[in-house]
Amino acid sequence: MCSPDTHIAIVDDDESLCRSMSRLLRAASFLPVAYGSAEEFLSDPVHPHFDCIVLDVQLDGMSGLELHEKLAASGDKTPVIFITAHDAPEVRAQAENAGCAGYFRKTDSGKAVLDAIRTAIASRKQRAQL
């Protein structure tokens, strides 16, 4: 179960995906914040602490994989769930090797993405308590 102040970032250059993912997350009692690019996410000076990031693999400018790499290099351990419209085995392997908490095609069910988000958040909280 998520708390009422669980913030989820959505980073995707597809506005319709951001809207639909935001609606899905709000319906599941999450607080979504959508960004149209990795650069917009990084330059937001007031964004909340995020409990999970839903991140498009292919973005204009910095890719989702590059953003994940940059966050990891800075010590940010926020779980990342990748989504993509163009699934490729080598990209999936790269994302999984980078330690993503989930990898989905944009056509996969919203329930599966929500389950992955909940699992990633619960796992992170468990690790924090150890």
C-alpha cells in the first residue's frame, strides 16, 4: 500500500502517455509529476523527493538510459521503471544491467506497471530499514 504522499516522476516526451499515466497513478493514490524530457526533470529546482521514476527509454535529447546512468552516478537510488514504444533486446538488457526496477512496453497493462512501482517502492523501504 502506498502512503498518500508517494510521489512518482513520469519522464516521457509523449504528452498523451504522460496524461494517461498521471491519471492511472492518481487513481492508485500516487502523486505524479510529469516531465517532457530528461533535461526538464533535471532542471526542476522544486520537484519533490520521488519514490519512483517512470522513464521513457527514448527521449529527445538525453535518453532515459543516460538519465538513469546520471542519477545512479550521483548516488540517487530512486527506483526506475523503464517504458518504451520500441522494445529491443539489447536495450532491455542494458536497462536491466543498469539495475532498473522494471521494463515495460507502452502497450503493456497499466496494472503491471503499477505492480512494479509498488514492488519497487516496498523493496526500497525494506532496504532502508535494514
